[in-house]
Amino acid sequence: MPEQNLVSQGLELMIFGMGVVFVFLIMLVFVTGLMSKLVTKFTPEPVLVPVKPKVNKQSGVDPQLLKVLSAAVKEHRERQK
């Protein structure tokens, strides 16, 4: 009979532990969602300013290579639309 008692205690402990973990995970989901809403509410939207790349003539970048790369980027962006 003592083995039966050990098994039942083990099952009770397992169910209690799984319940605690489940409740913690549910609370974590709700708290994370609440924090996300608060952060988006109280932080301003970032202002993105487009920056043109500066090409240094002294850097040794091949102008032909630069033209080819620019054409490839333009082609890729057109295909994405």
C-alpha cells in the first residue's frame, strides 16, 4: 500500500507543478501584451530621414562597379513592387 501512496503523491505533485507553470505562462502572455500596448502608447513614432550615400572619389571605388550595383538594386526594388 505505501507504493500506491507514493504514486498518488507523485501525481498530485506533477499536476500541481504543471498547473503553476501553466498559470505563470498565461500571466506572462497577458503582462507582455500589456507592456507592448503601454510602450506603443507612450513612445513617439521615430522619424526616418532618408540619407543619400556619400561617395568619396578618393576611396578607390570603381565607378563602373558602382553603376552596376546601383542598377541591380534598382532592378530588385522594381521586382519587389
